[in-house]
Amino acid sequence: MTALPHDIILRPIITEKSSRLMSLNKYTFEVLPCANKIEIRRAVEDVFKVKVVSVHTIKVHSRPKRMGRFSGRTRSWKKAIVTLLPGERIEFFDGAGI
């Protein structure tokens, strides 16, 4: 698969846990489900102009949900936790961190 870097990174994940990880120089993104670690690394390096040390990926499976009498499921998606070199940081997240 040859997708553009902006197509691989779908959105940043900003939660309490991801904010704590930012202090450890780790950033969390939602990525394309078919993207592999090498493609995610290249996309983050190209988009944010930083050096990536490692990439960890997690498949978040769908869960059952109810809305009144209607039942359904949440969508499945893929999460990537990207570790940067010490001293590197992503300016986009500066307002969201602790």
C-alpha cells in the first residue's frame, strides 16, 4: 500500500492517558487500519519533521452499544503510540499536554 503521509495519520488521540505519555515523549494517533509500523514511522517523520525511535500499534476492536431499544456496535480502529528521540517534540500537541 502506498498512501500519502497525511492519509495514514487520521487524527491525534488526546486523552488523560495520552497526555501523561506526552511527558515521556510518546504521542498517540489514530491511523489507517491497513498501515504498518514502517509506514506510520515515515508518515510521522514526514508530517511533523521529527525523528521516530519506535512505533507500537494497537487494534481497538468494536464493542456493543445500545441507544434506547436499538443495539449496534462501535467501529474498529487502529491506534499508534509513537516514541520520539529525546529532545524532539511535536508542536501540534503543546497546548494539549500537561
